[in-house]
Amino acid sequence: MENVLGSKVDVKAARFGANREALRVLMAALKGEEDQIRQGGGAKAAEAQRAKGRLTVRERLRLLLDEGPEFFELGLWAAYGMYE
């Protein structure tokens, strides 16, 4: 017995293509924001931490975590936009 879920979605329909493209655009924007958040204040902020003899959060995580699958950050968006 094959374990397959059936679907009535018409992947050739114009509406499906439009929705797929809209989702692609939203996901690209989300990825851009995530990349910006991961910079943690940018190069200037990172240099300020290093001048104080500190590592950035991501530098510390790189030392703590095993190599392998990408680390999934649950709190990536915490406080995003609070300190504009």
C-alpha cells in the first residue's frame, strides 16, 4: 500500500503560479531581513565588541556548536525593530 496524500491543486493554473511567485517574493524579503538581523549591528558594532576583547554572539556560537546542520535560531526576531 502506497502512503500518498491526494491533492486537487492544479499546478498549471495561473492562480497557482501567481501565488507561488508572491510567496517567492515574500520569502526573499524575509531572508533579506534575517541576513540583516544576523549582522548584529554591522561591522562597526562587531569591531566595537572586539576592541573590548569580546566576541560577537555569532562568533561565540560558532565556537560552541558542532559543525554540521545549520543552527535554527528561535529568538532571531526577538526585539527586532525595538531600537531603531
